[in-house]
Amino acid sequence: MTDTTSDVRDTHLAAAEGAVLRADDLIAGYLPGVNILNGADLYCQPGELVGIIGPNGAGKSTLLKALFGLVKIHSGKVVLRGEEITNERADSLVSKGLGFVPQSNNVFPSLTIGENLQMGCYQAPKKFSERFDFVSSVFPALRDRRNQRAGSLSGGERQMVAMGRALMMDPSVLLLDEPSAGLSPAMQDEVFVQTRAINKAGVSVIMVEQNAARCLQICDRGYVLDQGRNAYTATGQELANDPKVIELYLGTLAKKA
């Protein structure tokens, strides 16, 4: 059902054909000679929702940042829709269809909701009306409150604005870094519902999540990252029910669900 670490790469290479986004054997870190990722692999097929879980310090957020050009990749490659994008600038990646929502400081608090969304499509301002209609269909509250300053919103509402802004450039893949972190249980549930709605609207999603059990409930496939590489990968349901994954990872992580 799951793969051992030594088998994951062979499975990855075979299954990643046709992926909208794939990363092969990534070695990356914030400082020269100090690697956080130690051969991580990942792929996301069109229309998939992929979850990444694992213990603190496993390299989950570093993996997303490496995909988005925010952490230097020393070895390996990232391919988006058949084009290699390894270590490209974040603004270039946005224009090519890759969106990213960081865990914190993800809105402009002094700007209104509408202005935050305008910032999301600053590279293509003529798209604003069309994309605002789409984002409002996913997050109806944003249309009704577009003139409210983002700084006055709750944490969950800010997360909604941040996700909406990342959708303004019509990404083919959306990267979410711990979208439920710091939120109340009710708002966590809302974020997971919204994430699934984005995915059902046609956007492939890769999410890093500290609420491991809930993440595995909604994702099509999951990765368990440990010490900067893939320890297990399977469908979300398979990982959630795997005794070894439960014992090693979900025993502590599931308590946050």
C-alpha cells in the first residue's frame, strides 16, 4: 500500500508522466552546505489535490518554497506543464501558472479586500473583472466586503483573501503552506472546505498541512515527508489507515485534528 523510502523514487518516476507539476530528487536549503531537502520527489496530476504531512522540521514548507523559487535548489529539477522552472523567480512563476499562499503575513493589511485582489493580478490587470467573478464564486463573502480593509479581518478571513489573491492569475497549480495554522477549529474546517472547492473548480492543489488527519481526509494523494525526503506516499485514505504511518506520524499529528 505504501512505499519504502528506497522504492519511492522508482514509483514517482513512473507515475509522474503527464503531471502538471513535478519535482525530481530535490536537494535544497537556505544556506550553502546546509540542506533541508535531501532528495525529495513530488508530482501532481491535473485536477489533483495533493497533501504533504510530516513531523516538524521535516522540510514540508521548504519544499513548497523551493517549488516557488524562494529557496535555492542545489540539485534536482522542477517541471511545470513540461517546462523546467528550477530556481526561476517567483514573479515569473506566477505568470506561468503557479500560485503560492504563504502561512503568515499573506495579506496587505492596509489595503481593502478588493485592492488585495487587484494586487493578485498586477501582471495582467485586464483580467481583474473576470477573475474577480471567479474568485467571488468560490468565496462569496469577498464580493460583499470588497471595500473592507484586510487588517480588520479575522485570521480565517485573511486566509480566504490570501487564497483568493493567489487565484487571480488563474494558476494551474496552487501551493498552500499550512492554511489552517493558528485558526479556530471551526475556521480550520472552513479552510478545508474552501480548499476542496478550489480544487473542484479545476485548480490542482498542493498543500502542506499540520492538521494531518484532516488533510488526508480531503486529499487525493498524500506524501509523508521525513528528514527532507519522502518516507511514504499513497492515497490519502491509504495513508490515514496505514498502521505504520499511524504509529510513526499520525499518533502525534492526528491529535491536532
